[in-house]
Amino acid sequence: MEGRISALRFDEQNHLRGITLADHTVLLFPPHVGEQLRDKLQVGTTVQATALKRSLREGEAAADNVPRLLTESLTINGVKFVTR
């Protein structure tokens, strides 16, 4: 998939945990990946990604139909990063 970053997603400790693309798809990754790529992941940047659909866990509910995907790799400005 490919898309333009429309928002960065942070957790309660201000760790970068994912990005939202212009089509509202959410790409999630571990906090150490967010720290390593934080300077490269900017709103407006186009990225390519490979990702797996994230299933809801027991007791978890989604308030919307936005796809949330677990990122396996991100390509930013032609450079591929493995994010697993």
C-alpha cells in the first residue's frame, strides 16, 4: 500500500506508535521503530508499506471502521525499513 501521512499517532508516554494515512488507514508499529524513524515520518510524506490486519483483542472494541494495520515494512524516500 502507499499513502501520504496525514497524522502521527503517539501513546500516553509520547512514543510514536503509528501513522494515519490520507485515506484514514492507521499503520501501527512498536515504539522503538517510532523512535528510530521519527525524523523521517513527517505529515505530508508519502510512504509505501507492507502490513497485516490487526484483529481486535478479547474485550476490545473499535469506535469506527478505520483499518488498523500492523506494519511489517515501511519505505520512506526510497529506503525500506523493516518494522517487525
